Amino acid sequence: MYMPASLFRKLAVKIPLATSLKTYRWELFHSDVFAGIITAILLIPQGMAYALLAGLPVQVGIYTSLLPAIAYVLFGTSRVLSVGPVSIAAIMVASALSSPEIMEYGTPIQNAMILALEGGLILCLMSLLNMGNLVHYISQPVLSGFTSGAAVIILISQIPHMIGLHVQPCNTIENCVTQIPTNINVHEMGLGLLAFSLLIIMGTPLSKLLIYFNLKKSLRTALTKSAPLLSVISGTLLVTLYSLQNTQGVDIVGSIPQGMPEVSFSFLEISTEHALVLLPSAIFISLIAYVESVAIAKVMASARGEKISPNQELVALGTANLASSISGGMPVAGGFSRTMVNYSAGAQTQIAMLIAVTLIAVVLHSLTHTLEYIPTAALAAIIIVAVTPLVKLKSIFQIWHQDKADGFSQAITFIGVLALGIEEGIILGVVATVFNYLKRAGKPHLAVVGRIKNTNHYRNINRHNVETWKHLLLIRIDENITFANINYIAEFIEKEQKNYDAKTIVLIFSSVSYVDTTAVSTFKEMIAGLRLTGTIIHLSEVRGPVFDKLKKMDFFNDLLPGRVFFQTNEAVTNVTKTLN
Amino acid sequence: MYMPASLFRKLAVKIPLATSLKTYRWELFHSDVFAGIITAILLIPQGMAYALLAGLPVQVGIYTSLLPAIAYVLFGTSRVLSVGPVSIAAIMVASALSSPEIMEYGTPIQNAMILALEGGLILCLMSLLNMGNLVHYISQPVLSGFTSGAAVIILISQIPHMIGLHVQPCNTIENCVTQIPTNINVHEMGLGLLAFSLLIIMGTPLSKLLIYFNLKKSLRTALTKSAPLLSVISGTLLVTLYSLQNTQGVDIVGSIPQGMPEVSFSFLEISTEHALVLLPSAIFISLIAYVESVAIAKVMASARGEKISPNQELVALGTANLASSISGGMPVAGGFSRTMVNYSAGAQTQIAMLIAVTLIAVVLHSLTHTLEYIPTAALAAIIIVAVTPLVKLKSIFQIWHQDKADGFSQAITFIGVLALGIEEGIILGVVATVFNYLKRAGKPHLAVVGRIKNTNHYRNINRHNVETWKHLLLIRIDENITFANINYIAEFIEKEQKNYDAKTIVLIFSSVSYVDTTAVSTFKEMIAGLRLTGTIIHLSEVRGPVFDKLKKMDFFNDLLPGRVFFQTNEAVTNVTKTLN
């Protein structure tokens, strides 16, 4: 079959995988297969754990590791990002699913599918409208405060599962604390702590030991990253050996339907109200999923010297979520731990992910009975170990030390997430960030200037030795003039007018490239006020677009007898003639 | 009694009335008395009308014209601003009082008093915290869109009263339209239209006629401004002559308790939940009251060549609202029409307002029975004539023509107020304004620069004939670097690096006086990315505070092997040595 190179190039724009395949060398295959196996070993227990965290049956987590991952492989620009169920999205789903007004409308699994569907549509729409930049308004302090807060909520919800305390899923502290019952199942606690200890020991300590014994890096990764598998296997063995699920009432995963998820479009039957009640949560979940995915993809791309395209990532993540919604899954994102495993196990291209997906499919097809006796306490331990590093209390103090305003935004987001809820915390953080931003923007740089002798250059009188004139005040405005700073500017001008007993003021607009209508009308009022005290305002060096705007707003009539001069020097020559 | 001049000066800071009294000349008294009488004639019917608009008994509007006006006279900085019940605050009160969750907690009159109390406390608190600037974030397009929208709602709610249609107070269009019953009381309609015609004819047409007959300005004002009084008197006469209230079921004001309002602190007994449920409305009402009052005070001050102090206005308006709450009143503000009457009737100082208050007190003390038979249709006509000029549809198109972004903010506020409600409309407008602001701020001015031959000056290569060097790119960043613009800046740098095939980039920070933590960490990522492609970044002309922030954030380690140069020229000399 003849396939012209140009077709490949076209495909490469919309399907970045094509580029990878075009340049694929079979030497890479060995690495990709190895990384795929290791990733699959992590993804099965982690997917199950995150499904439980979201308040869904465990198989949803496994289903969510199939089609969405393939969708991202097809459309995503990162070669190593692993997309599937992640902890932060899972807790947001849990928060949505536990809201009474949402529960009214359908089963958790239906609602999760609709959240994925709506999230996917939102991301695709944002890509069409070129709105990827919107997420930049979620500043890093807000994102990090949010992540820490959400991780604390996850810990609070999972610690009881690990130590055998039976509580319902919850999303705010108060809710969680009051729900704690007093009896602990000691056997569950034992299983949970066993899994926890294995995960801890097989992390950094084992890694250091293996470095000491000079093991190959990929083998080291294989051993340390199989900790979740080993925790799950040891727990399962103990449960089955002593029939703990019957004799001690230990919680186990229970039977999982064998076979692939059914691809279904049943969500097309939902009512408008049902769709609307889930929409706000879907917006938050998809935005956060996108921001976190792009952040991880960027880190990976910079480590591997690649580029990612934020707008293409919208399409990829949107498609992944749509794929999740038609295959019985929940909202997905690029996950940090799953991506790190894939990367550090040596994945070279998207082929690694495809191999992992194949293995997971094999397990679903014929091995689900082996998952039945996994104690849920072990899955809780896996979640706890995965999210603990996300709680960065130290970072809050550090950011505070670096920048009070950013520290405040971060702290208020963190506290907001814990005290008010996940979505409320994000809103609070964004509002705080924008408010601080406007507050600072409200104090622009303004300079009283004078002329450097024998030149046409005008400079700040506080920094340069310059020539000035009695009753003449020259003020350079160094920023665009808007509702946010016009009052500060007007007050500065009025204050300096008094200081210098100025009869004439020349405002130098060389750095002003935009004025809004609030600014112009406040200027008009100020000019009228100063005129009553006998002070005239002139403008100089007004840029084209600003001149047009002032003309449209009929400003020059209000400026009279003030004039607009092309050059500041021209204004000074003119004015000094009449003053002296 | 000896009273040193310094005491007067001290008082004058906190009680601006002292200044007026100190310089009071008895020639002014004649003008003040005349203006006081005219103002009182307007304030009684207008106060009653606005109380009805707010959904309160008519006497509340008269009570609200007493103590609050005195409080403002004592503490306010404007000599002619008239503070009392106003239309916009009244419709906001109506909207709050008609909310079902607020109605649960108390009678309308109790709730109105608590709204005034909370609003007063909020304004005083804002003054203490020096937060008067906060209101600048309500830009003029938002304020004007809001005023037009609120005025339309008032018209929709009052036209039925004027034409004898019996509807309940309502605050959204949908609500209002569905409530309209089909039967009209023709006699009420007649009375309403009579009042309406009188008000219209005695406005501009009468004024023009009197000018034609060369009448003195103050007399002209007296005649034209007594239109509300005349409308009310003619209506009352018709009602009493034909006993219309009994024979035709015409709505009248009804009996009004005689005597001064009781000063009471009964609101101190309210529950916390009651206080909290009213708080959001109180915040909106007091902020809007403050913004509108200051706007009117500024116009008056500029017309009279005086100064007002925004922070002192917070105290004055806060105290006026507290005074209203302890004397059975509703939230107050400086009103445009009441102030204009006072001003154009020739008021010279605050004495005019004190005389008006005295006259109103006399009416309350012994003449309330004369108010009993006023038809409510006449009061509705007064409101309609007062608020119609506030609907400025033309301004929406005009602002749109002058500035698309401001036009959008204004239009969305207007539509939001009508479609969603008063408070929701304001929020929508503020969000739209801030969003447009951030969007523009996200595209800062960046310039690729070169050296003007034989100088140390570096200028934009697109505007000046400058010297450049192969593989060396100089970029000047003309704005503070924050989360809002860092992505744009990073993309610009990466694009220009490719354009110029630069191996070395010098970023000139001469205009950067602030960087936030999001900016610094994005810069770090960008530098790491460029380093992989073999491009090194240097900085030059970094200001002190920015240098300190970068050091705190450990930026200079990530910059390596890039360096920070004091002067751009120094950087160029250094770099070109190694490049060539």
C-alpha cells in the first residue's frame, strides 16, 4: 500500500503518535515492553484503589485504565504521560457523588460516567475555542494549596479504611470527624499496616539498598515499583489462608465481573436537569485534571527534551474522558505516580502504554477472580502512600517567605478546601489571587520628570540631575490607565500639583497603550477640578490607539484649554514661553 | 467661653461641619432657609414613595429623612449632598425583603432596620481598615449598567401602581410579568396619570416658560420642584372630595402614626442566624450606596470647587445608616434628585439640610393626618418620573462604540440585573470587568532590542536603526511578570529564539519591578527547556526588589550558566566575546 509522506505529516499534526511511529526504532521496543509490564503491575491495584476512593466499584478503576489510555496515546503530545484514574480527580468525584442533590438523579456509576462525558466535552470545546490559556488564571500557589488540601482530605478519608475504622466517603473535615465510629476491626488494621509497611520499606530504603548492591536502574525500578502488587498479593494470601472475610468480617474487594467493559451510549438518555446538576462539578474536575496533566507533561517533556502543545493536550484529555464515559469509567487525568513509574521504568514511546493496556485487558478478560480476595485495607494503604507526598505544608511556609501575597493565596486555598470544600477552596484561591493582583496593579509607577540639560531627554527627577521649571510639572505615567489604577493616578497628580504649586501639568503618555472608559471619565472630572484651581493639563507623546480612544470619548473638548503635544520638549517650549 | 482655634481645627478633621460653621456668614442663611424649605417639600412625598418601593410602611421613608440626614450633616464632607431614602437602595431592599429565607426571620421593618445597621457597621469598618478604595473595582461601566438595570426593574414594579394594576413587589422580569393581574382600577389610573402629567409639565416645559418670563433662578426652582407636592395635593383633594377610597376602592397611604420615630436598640436582640442571612444583601446595599453617594458628592464638589474625602464619606454614610437603624428607618444613601434640588434651590451649607429636617419633623409631629389620603398612584408617578432618566440605554451603545470590553461589561451587568437579579448582575459585571482586565494584562509589551550605534542605548529593533549580533537576542520586558502574563512571555521568548536562531538571550528587566512565584517557577522551566536546546539566558538591569525575590526563590542556581549583568551593554560585551 502506498502511503505518501505528506499524509504522515498531516496525521502528525492531529495525531502526534504518528510522529513517534514514523521514527520508531525497534531497539526501543525492548525498553517499552519492560516499562509496559511494570506500569500494568502498578495500574491494576492503583486503579481499584482510586475507584474505591471515588465511591465506585473497583472494576470502574480498571475499566478506566483501558480506552482512555489508548485515546491519550493517539492524541496526546507527551510520549510518556500515563492517563487514567488519579487521586485528586477521584476525591473530586467522591465529593460530587456524595452531594444529596446529585445522588437523587442516578446511581454513582451513572453519575461518574456523565461527569466524564461532560468533562470531555468541556475540554474539547475549550480546544475549539482556543481557551487553553484560561487555566493560567489558576496560579501555582492556588494549585499547590489545592493539591495539599485535597491530599489531606484523601488521607482523612483513607486512614480509617487502612486501620479498619468503618466510615462513609466524605468531603469536608467536619463531615468526616463526626462520622467516625468507634470500633476498629483489628484484622483489617493488621492487613492495612502490613501493606503500608511493605510500601514504605520497598520505597526509598529498598532503592538505596539496591543502589548499594549496584543493580541496574531498570531492574531497581521493577523491584521497587512492584511494592503495590506485593502488598496486594500478601494481603490476599492472608485473607484466603485464614478465610478472614468470613471469620473476622474483613472487607475484601469482592467478586468482579469478568470481561471487558461494555461500550455503551446509555448516557444519551439522561434528562437536562440531570446533566445540569452535574455540570459545575464536571467543570471543576476537568479544569483541574487538565492543569495537573499539563503540569506533569511539561515536567516530563523538559526532562526528555521534548515539546508538548497545551491546545493539543485539551483534545487528548477531552477524548480520553469521552472514551472513559462510553466504557463505564470515571473522569481521568494524567497522574504523577503512574507517569513516573512509566518514565522511570524506561518507557521510550507511547508503545509502552499500549503494552500496559494489553496486559490489563488480559487480566480483565480472564483473571478477575484473582482480585476478589484483595483486602480493601491494602488498597487504602496504597492510596495513602501515593498521596502523602502531595501534602506540602513546608511549601506553604516557603512560598509565604518568598512572597506574602502568593503565600496568602496558597494558605487560603488550602484552608478553604479543608473548611469549605474542594470547589469552594479553588474559587476562594482564585479570588484572592486576582484581588492581590488588582491591588498591586492599582499602584502603577509614576515619575515626576525633568529635562537632562542640553538634550531632549526627560528623566525621573529623583534619579537624575535634571532641569525643571517653576509652576510647570511633568509627570510620566508608566502603565496603562484603567479602573484599577485611575484613582491612584488622579490622587498622585493632585498631590504633586500642590507640592510643586504647578499652574501647568504635562502628562507624558509615552508608556500608555490603553485607557478604559472609567479612566477617561475620571480624568475629565480631575481636569475640571484642577481647572477651577487655575491649573491646566496638557498631554504629550500620546500613542495612536490611545489618541483615537480619547477622541471617541470626546476627551479633547474637556481638556481645553489644554492641548496635546507630539513631543514633551515641544510642550515644554510652548508652556515656558507663557509661564515666564 | 474661650475656644481656641486649634480645637476648631481638630474638630474640622473629624467633623467637617465645624469648618462650615467657622466660616459661616449670615448672608448665606437666607439662601439656606429657602433651599431647606424646597428640599423638605420634595423629601416628604419622595421618602414615602421610596418606602413603598422598598415594601415598607410610608412613615419609614419619612423617619429615614431625619436622623440619617443630621448624621451626614455632622460627619460628611460634601456641603450639599442630601442623604436619605433613595430609589436604587430601595429596590435593593425590596429584593432582599422579598426573599423567602429572609422573610422567615422577621417583619419587613425589622429586616430593613437590620440591613441599615449592618450596612452602617460595614461602612465604618471599611473606613477603619482604610478600604474605601475597594469600591474602585466597581468600574463605571458596571455601575452604569447596574443603575440602568435597577431603574428598569423599578419602572416595571411601579408602572402597575400608577395605572392601578395590583401586583406584588418583585425583583426579576419573569417574576413580575407572571404576577400581573388583569383588572385595572380606572380611578387609580386617572389619579396616577394626573400626577404623572403634572410632574412632566412642571419639569422642563414649565422651566422653559419661566425662563421666557425672566423669573429669578431660585424662584424657578421653587416652582418646578414643588411638582411632587402639587401632584400629591391634587390627588389628595380628589380622593377626599369624592371619597374615592371607599366608593372606588382607590389605594391610599392610610393612617400614619403621629409623632417622632422612637429611638430603639431592639435589633440588639436578633439571633446570629438572622444577622447572617441579611449580611450578603447588607454588603451589596452599603457598597452601592457608598459608590453612588461618592459619585454624586464628587460631581457637586467639582461644581462648587470643593474637595470631598472618600474615607470620611465612609464614616459619614456609615453613621447615617446606623442613625437610620436606631430610628426605625431603612438603608440610606446620597440621592441624586434630592441633592440636585437642594443644590439648585441655592443651598450654601449644611444648614439648608438642617432646616429641611426641622420642617419634616414638624410635619411628623402634628400634620401626619394630612398625608393619610394621598393616593399611592401619585407616589408611584413620583418614583417613575424620578428614575426614568437613570435608564441610559443610549449609553450602553455609546460605551460599546468607545470600548468593546467596557461595553461588554456594561451590557452584561444590565442584562444580568434584569435576568438574574440585582446582586447577581453586579457580580457578573465585576467578574466580566476583571476577566477582560486580566486578558489584556496577559499580553504585555515585549520588545526585541538592539544598540543604537556608538551609544549605550538599546531600543526596539522595529522602530530604530540599531545594531544586532548573530545568535544573540536581546528582549526587553516592559511589565511586571506574574501568573497572568508569564505564559505569554515564555512563548514569545521561545518563538523569538527560533526566529533569530539565538544561542544566547539577554532579558532586560529594567521595567520589571515585581515577579510572583508562578512567574519564577515558569521561568525556571523555560530556562531548563532552552538549555537542552543549547540556549543560555542572561538577565540585565534587574532592580533591587526583583533581585532579592529571585535570590529568595533560588533562581540564580537554575539560571546557571546564565548570569546577571548590571548593564545591558556589559552583558553584550561579555557575550559577544564568546560568541565570535
